[in-house]
Amino acid sequence: MSVMSANSSANPAIAVENLVKVYKTGTAVAGISFALQPGTITGLLGGNGAGKTTTIAMIMGLVSPTAGTVSVLGKRMPQDRYQVLHRMNFESPYVEMPHRLTIRQNLDVFARLYGVQNAKARIAQLAQELDLADILDRPAGKLSAGQKTRVSLAKALINNPEVLLLDEPTASLDPDTADWIRGRLEHLRDTQGVTMLIASHNMAEVERLCRRVIIMKKGSIVDDDGPAQLLARYGRSNMEEVFLDVARGTGIAEGA
């Protein structure tokens, strides 16, 4: 039995219920609900200002909801955040590491923060898996875009997370490196049952990786289904066309 089938009836890895976040400038998230099963990859789509980043921040426990609840691996966020942080992680190529520290030093710092046992061995393992051995002692400020993304992924995997939140994981990468990263994410899902929520503007990436896609607009969920079902519903040939329909208000979600 595969990891995914074994986990198919398990409790949700992430559960969001009637989640609301209101700032002085307006409502960022307007009462959304969804649950993600273990060992699945879900896409979180939406234009700028749709509420994706705020939603992820609340799932991580970095931002407190105005109303509603978030739980990760059965723990309430942010109330029980420190009971579950060692079992989750976050990856974004836009988050910079201290430039003067080497990659090895940076990874060691994160390993200590997450309480990783035998950090030296774990760093060596990730360096081999992610092809980082030749740059481990290079300052973080002297990396190419592709190297930064692989290092960012190593940081996100340092604690063998059960839940992984990703923000544009292949942004600015050449097609070969991006394909390699996607392959790694598929491997993590299939062999370790890692649950992933991916915020991405790369629609081909979403079609490849995600069995479910949640589309947000103006803080609300306007559609939620598998890529194939969304293509059929909107009468489109690819997810980019579906995204544009929703973003421009020409899709069925606007008239439903």
C-alpha cells in the first residue's frame, strides 16, 4: 500500500474553518474553510491581494485570525504553535538567508532551531540529495538563483517535516532546475507522505503537482476542485486560462 492510500482516511493534516483576517486597511481573508488530507499536494491560487499569503501566515501561526480556526496535525494555531513547529516547515525563494554565513552555517542554525538530532549528518544527507556539496562552504550571498532555491528547499527539509508550505517554489528558475525541484516534491509526497500547500503562479506546475486546486479572490474561495474538473467546468484547455477567467471575472465562479 502506498503512503498516500494508507493516509487517505486519516485526520486532516491542515484544517481551516471559517477563517477570517481583518486589518485596518480591510478584510484580507473572508471566512474560508478547507481541509487537506495527509500525503497530498494542493495548489493555492489567486492574484495579488487574493489572501494567499495571509492564509499561509495563519496556517504557520505567524498571524492570529480575527475569527475562525486553523489546526495543523491536530494542533490549534497559533495557540499550540510550539507543539507542532518541529513537524512543519516553509519554503520560499524570496526569503533570504544571512548573506555572510555559509550554507553549512545557515543550515546548522536552522537545524538547531528545529531541534534536529545529529545536524551534521542531516546536512550532509541533504547536500547529497540536493546537489549542494560543492557550495556548502560558500557564503549565502554568493549563490545563483537556482542554488538559492535548492538551499531554500534544504532549509525547509532540515527537520523532515510532515507539513510543508511553499510559496512560488520554482520562481526564477530555468526549466531544467524547475523540473528537478518538482520531481523532488513529488518524491517527498510519494515516499514520505509529506502534505504540501503550494502558492504558485506557474499554472503548468500546478497541473503537474496538484490533485486539488483552491482558487482565492478578494479573500474568498471562489473554486475548489481537481485540475481536470476545473478545466472541464470552465471549458478551458489549461489552468492558465482558468486562472485568467477567475481573475478577470469572466469565469463561471463569478456568475454562479
